[in-house]
Amino acid sequence: MKFHQELNREFFAKRRSFWVEFICATSVSVFSVTQAWFLANALNSIFFDAEKNFSHYLTLFLMFAIARASTQWIRERNTNRLANSVSSSFRNQIAQHVLNLKAHLPHHFSPAILSELHDAKTNSIEPYFRSFIPALISASTTTTVIFIFVLTKDPLSSIVLLITAPLIPFFAALIGSAAANSAQKQWLHLERLAKHFSDLLRGWETLRIFHAQEKASEQILLAGENYRHSTLKILKIAFLSAFSLEFIATISTAILAVEIGLRLVNGKMEFLPAMTILILAPEFYIPLRNLGSAFHASVSGIEAMNDIRLFLDIPVPGVVSELPSELPSELPSELPSELPSELHNTTPMQTIAFPSNWKTLCLQKASTRYPTSQSDVLKGISITIHKGDRIALIGPSGIGKSTFCLLLARHLPLYSGTILLDTRNSTSITNHAWHEEFVTIPQHPVLAATTLRENILLGRTAISEQQIAEACANAGLTAVLSKLSAGIDTLVGEHGITLSTGQAHRVALARTFLTPSQFLILDEPTAHLDSETEAIVHKGIEQLAASRTLIIITHRQSTLSLCNRVFCFSQNGISEQNPMENIP
């Protein structure tokens, strides 16, 4: 039987839930033994005591039955609350990790996979807390309490219990190995189905144009049918498991009943302890049987937790962290060069907000790398940026322009060199304050499947209708909105599928007009646009750059007219050139 260390830690971390579960399980065990004792006494009274004490024992039996049911209800509420709390916690962790990774989210984590992680897989870990953990505690407490009671009343019967009890966990583990393999294959089927459906949904308009939607629908039906077959295989194992555990528990109870019956008939055992043990026999095996069934129900959750942990363990792009007030005394005086440069500075700094009156931002021999890289992606970069500059970054694709912007916005760590804001080290400015001053519009702006208004506001409520209208006008979006039946309240599809590339860029520009920042980074803002749309976007960029420092990654000569400085990236490094020169 396989346990999951992290899920167990989550359970033991909830101390209140743990003690409530343990106390309730122990109480239920004691109540079960007490019920059996009073019921046996009631039957004994009928047969041998002329029913003198029958009502007395029956009343006590009913009282403990009510107490047991009440305690069991408390257990279920406690485990349900625990399961919901843990799954909600992992949902929050997944959502927060997606936000932390931002552009560094690995490509194979598509929206469909993230949705599956956030919903289906977090839901599947709930049975581990709702069923498996309670069953494990019950199997520990109930079997122990009953075994001790039987041992005090009839040692021979306790030996039978001791011999037959391990059979149920043994067969449960045997079947569980097959269930675990099937559950893993099931998740793979669901993952493929989610990816397939997401890709078809995003490209449905293209499929419709080329009259290929019927074939795509058949592919979805085929994928769904394959998933149905894999689900039925899981159910076969579940039914086999339930039948096997039930059969073994029945045989074990029968062996105990035969052994007690023979001794009772031969007069070697009294009626009262014999009846009590026979009543308790099913109660002894039921928790073991439930443990096997609960484990099979939680196998999918264990596999899902492994996938969730793989995602949560993806390293977040390093950001320059604030320096500690003092460094450990055992640190050597000279730190290795491969460590981030901020660690070389042993002088404590007071963290401050990003100043608005800065004049120059200097990178001095700055180097960075991605978390998965073994060597620097950019090395020895030295650039000075003046407030209000309009800078173009040019050069071949993959040369490091986007990486430079990530380093500048502190979404990648500084492994060597220094970043100075005037004469102040950048490490004296908090990460949150630094990030707020850098707004990036990617080549393909991210739009949610909601209204244009909500895509522009991004949840902000303290913005007036006049400010929204001005932002749309400055971004050249007013003409687009006038052609839509619902105007700014028109719904757009996932990733803005109902909008053209130029319209999506104008939505992103309008959003940026309402976002105060000192730096604006644009990644190929006019790629794939016609000349008329490009002119509209250029006008919006000029409006934005009026009060900000602008950095544009571009391969188009026409965009250079917006800039007063051009940095050319090549294998030999970065060089500044005349904006009027042609892009190589």
C-alpha cells in the first residue's frame, strides 16, 4: 500500500483536524465494542434470564448507537472540511505559481493542462483525505480496540483474528498496484483529450473556413470513446477489488463463526462472550475492507498529486531579492563568481520604492541565465538608458532581445554585474515596486474570454467611463468599438480569437493607457499588421511614450521612426547605431 508523503504532511499540519479525527475514531471503536456487549447481554437476557434485564440492555444499546452515529457525523464533517481546505490550498498554489512564472511557463503546460491541474487533479486528491486517511485511522483504532477486547474474553478467537486480518491488506495492495498503473494511464488519456479539445477549440474558426469541422468533431468523438474505454477498465478493477475484499472478509468471519460455534455446541464456551465476539467480527473486518476500497479510490489522487508537485516545483524565474540585515559569519570573504552579484555586496541596504525623479538606468557588465540553463544567456551587458528614451532593440531572432527585457524588468536574476538607478543599486528597490514600473505588451497580447471592458480594466474599479473612453481613443480602438453591436461590452473568445491581431494590440494599448508605469516594453508591436493598422498602432505608441521610457523589440524599419536610439544585438555583443540606418 502506497502513501504520499506530502499529502500526509498536509494532514498532520492540520492539528485540530488530526486530533478530532483520532479522538472520534477511537470513540467510535469504543462505542462499537460497548454496543456489541449490550446487544449480546440483551440476547442473553432473552434466552437465559427470562427477559428481566432486556429493556435495560436494549436502552443502553440504543444510547450508544446514537452516540456512535453522532460521533461518525462529526468525523465526516471534519474530513469533508479538511479535504475542501487542502484542495483549495493547492488550487491557490497552482494559480499563484502560474502568475509567478508568467512568460516562463513551459510551453507544454497549455491552458487545457493548467485547467486540468487546477480542477480535475485537485479534486481527485480529496478522496485521500475524505476516505483513505479516515479509513486508515479506523483500521488502526477499531481493530486494535476489538482485538484487545477479544483477547481478554477468548484468546483462541483473538488468534484467529490475528491470522486472518493481514489477508485483506495483502490482497488490497496486490490489486492496488494494478489500480495505480491504470490510474496513471487514465490521467494520460484525460491529458491528451484536454489538449486535443483545447487545440480544436482555438482553431475552430480556421477549421470552419476550410470546411474541416466535421472531421474535427469525429476526432473529438473518437478521443472521448477512447477515454470511456479506459474509464471502464478502471471500473473493472474497482469492482474486482470490492468483490475480493468482501469475499475475504466474509470467509474470515465464517472461519471465526465456525470455530466459536463448535466450541459453543460442545459446551467449551459460554453464550455471552461467544455472541459478543460474533457481533464484533464484522466490525473487526469492515475497517480493513474499507481501507482497501478507500485506498483504491485515492490512487488517482496520489498520481494527480505527483503531477501537481512537478508543476509547483518548476523554478520561478529568479528576481533580485532584498538583502538581509546581516550575512552569516561562516560565509567566505570571496564568493564564487557564478553566484548572483547581489550576494557579493555585504553592505546592508534599506529597501525603497521606485523613485519618479530618476535620470539614468545603467547596466554594468550584467549577465543572466534562465533557471534551466547551465551558462549565461546574456553576458557582460553594459548599457545606459536615460529617462524618456525611446529605444529600439534589433537583431536576429533568438539573439537575446527578449531576455534583455526580462533582465531589465527583473523577471530574470542578475548573476553578475550591477544595475544602477542613478547612483543607487537596484537591490535597494523592492521587487514589487520595480515590477510595477515595467509594463510589457507581448507580440500576441493575452486576452481573456470575457468582455472588452473587462479585458481593458483587468479588475480595476476606480476608473471612470471618461478615462476608459480616452484610453480607447488614444489606442485607436474607438472605430473598432463603433462597429460592434455591444460596443465595449462585446464578448471576445479565448485569447481574443474573435479579434484580429491589430485589434488585440489596440486593446492591449488601451489597457496600458490606464496602467501607470515609467517603462513600456513592446515586443514586435506591429508584426503581421497591414500598413493602415500599423499607423494606428504607431500613433497609440507615441501617445503612450510621451510620459514613459520606451523599449521596442522590432524587425521593421518603419518602427524605428518612433525611436531616438537603436541597440543592435549580435553574436559579438550589443552596439548602438544610428536610428536612420537600415535594420540588418
